[in-house]
Amino acid sequence: MSEAVLRTIDRWRSDPVEFAHDVLGIDPWVDDDGFDSQASVLRSNAFDLTSSTRSGHKTGKSTDAAVIALWNYCLFPGVRVILTAPTWRQIEEVIWREVGILYRRAKKRGYDLGGKLNERPDRGLRGDQDREVWGFSTDDPDRFSGISGARVVYLLDEAAGIDDAIDEAIEGNRAGGAQKHCYGNPTRTEGFFFRSHHEESDAYKLHHLNSERTPNARGLGAPIPGVATKDWVERKRKQWHPHETHPIYGYRVRGDFPAQASHSVFGLAAVEAAIRRWVPVCPEVHLTKRLEVGLDCARFGDDSNVVFPRRGPYGYAPTATGGQDSIQVAGWARKVINDLRTPTERSRGPKPRVKVDVIGIGAGVYDQLKASAPEIEVVPVNGSSSPTQEPSDGDPGYVNLRAEVHFAAAEWTETAMLPPDRELRSELLAVRYKFDKLGRVQVEEKDALKERIGRSPDRMDAMTLSVHDPKVWSPRPLRVGALSG
């Protein structure tokens, strides 16, 4: 090997950012104001034994993992790089896809990295001198046992969703000095990733990537593909209320762990402001708006059937009744709804729309209303079903429809006129949310909330149902060519 080649290899070994630029054709973004960046995380991953990076979305953290995997593979004979994440999809569609893109890009630029790159991450990238990179997702800690070598590097993506048992197995394999680098959105206030930034922080080199600090978001230089833009940050700022202080904005954009006390779906200030705006009679300006009704049906003996009607931002006082059979509840709800219809609605519409919780007795109530109340549009709602909003734009979305409906109601509350009902107020302020392993929003289940506050949150559930805007199903166009071909 010539002296010039050796000098180049030494330069790449001393700086993975130079390797990324020369070989992979990417320029990791930097922050000249002293904040963490793609470049600073890469350099830490190269030389620190352990590191932990909390990040907002679209900061390039998965690209960092792919770069550091290929940097190790190219420059260190005998290296074994293990990529893992909570799900196979994250490994296959995100990290391994990035590894493949960079591997092929290097070849186009005249740098054949050698070895055989398999499409499946569990078969990996294998080269000469025992170099290998592979990825897998597992709930079985035993799969991490027995991994040894002259240089072993663990890269843990979406680390907040990886079980402690997996981390413990990795730690057990690090007795020989293996490196461990963690990346993730700070969605959970428990688990080893959270502890790495808190009580166990002395064991890690810590990094923080804020989506607001990317060059794209700050309008600096040429746009970097796939990195958070100013438009994306602004859209997320508008999506979550009250803007920058909302914990979901905090973790998805700023890369901040949510505070334990901030896990309330409805903000105190927003609820109290909505109550102050309320008046006993619906303002005339809102009487032309369609009557939207939420109907939460009693599931147990001490629960209540509750009707919550609203017109646009105006919420009527909820009406409740005790346990009855489905026929009685349907008749009662029909009367409550019809009593609120205006003369115009009675003569030519539009029909009131009632959204019924169809879990338990609600299924029978829905059937009765559907059959006996032609003047009302009746919509079934199953909170455990899939959300209507698809994950997109760096947003993993909601676990189920219940979570989506609650957060739509929280947004509605920001400008709503909310009746001063004590039970409704306390239920709204009590309900909490958390993030699952995939970073999706999950709202506390009704039974869990009931156990915690001592009663069923029927008023709140009826209110959230009233705000829900269900998708209208329509059949796909018939593609004759597809059937005949």
C-alpha cells in the first residue's frame, strides 16, 4: 500500500466525517453555535466507548448509524457491527435501507467497499478479514449472547423502545470493551435509554439533536434531503397546542424527554379558558352549524349513559341517565337530540349526527337508533380500532382511534365554549397519555382511568366522541382492465 493511501486511511480513521464526505458522498450537517449536530454525533460514535443521543425527528440520526457502521466495516479488520431496533420494520426499512444506499453510492463514486451486501439485514454485509455488519430485532436476550471479536460495535436505533432485558444482554457482552451507541426519540420516561440521560448519565457521552437546529430549519445553505425543514417545524408547531410547550412537540421536534407531570391530554389553562367562554344559550352565530353529538353508553351498573351535543365550538351541557337496556337508552338519546333541533333542521336538515361508542351495550343502542331514528345520522365508533390518520411526516401517529379522538378533542378545546360541569372538568384534567415502543401516542384506557379517579369518565368520553370527525367510506372505482388482464 502506498504512503499516500496509508495517509488517506489514517485521515478517514481519525475523522468519520471526512470518510462520509470522501467515500459516501454526504456532508453531515454541523452547528457552528456549539450545539450537537450530525457531525458531532458521528465523531463521538467513532471514539467514545458508549454514547446516547436523544433526538427530534428528521435530524439524520439513522444516517449517522449507517455511516458509523460502514466506517467501522471499511477501516477495521475483524470488526463486528450489530444493528438493532424495537421492530423488524425499523431495521429493514430504515437502517438497513440507509446502509444499502450508502454502500451503493460509494461504489458509484469509485470506492468498492467489498464483501457481499444482502438484501436482508439478518444476513448482513460480510467481507474479508472477518468484517461484518448485520441487523436484527428481537425480544430474546439470548440472541445477543456469544457475540465477540477484536472490535464489536452495537448500534441501537429507536432505543427508547428497546427492552431493558436486551440492553442487559448487550451489557453482558461488553466485558471485552465493545462499543455501544444509542439513538432515539425521547418518548418514554422509563427504561435504560431514559436512565442513560438521567441517573446513569455518567456512563455515557450524551448528545442532543434538536430538529429546530438543522441547517434546513434555520435556512442555512443548500437544502439537505431528508432533514427537518423550516416548513416541517412550523407545521408541527401549529399541530400541537400550545405550540412549543406541548410535550409531543418537545419530543418530536426538540428531542426533549416529556416531564412526568406533563402527560395530561387536556391542558388546565385551555380547559379553564374554554369554561370561561361558555354561555348558557348557544350563540346565534353557531346555531347554523350542524348538531354533532357524542353518546357514551353505560357498560357497568354504576356507569352513566351520557349525551354531549355541540355546534361548532359551542358545547351544550351534558345529559346523563342511569342504567337502562339498549331500547330505553336509544329512545332517551333520540329525545335529547331531537329537543335541540332547530325548526330549520326539522324542515330540511341537515340531520344531527350522533357518534355512538359501540363497545358493550353501545352496539345495541347503535342498532336501535339506526333502525328507529331516520331523522338522525348514526355513526358507530370503536375506540380500539385503527386511527383514521396515517403515520406520516416523521410522526408515528396514534396507537388507536381512542387516542386520535382524544387529541382531536384537546385541539377543539383550545377555542371551544365548554359547559362548567364539574365532573367533565375533572375527567378532562385527569386523563393521561404515554408513548408506546414505536413512539405512537396512547391514551389511558377507560378502565384504568376509572380505577384511578373512582368513577367512569363517561362525560369526557361523550365529549370526545362529539368532536370526532369520522371518515366517510366510499368504494374504490372498479378497474376493469385489472380484472380482465
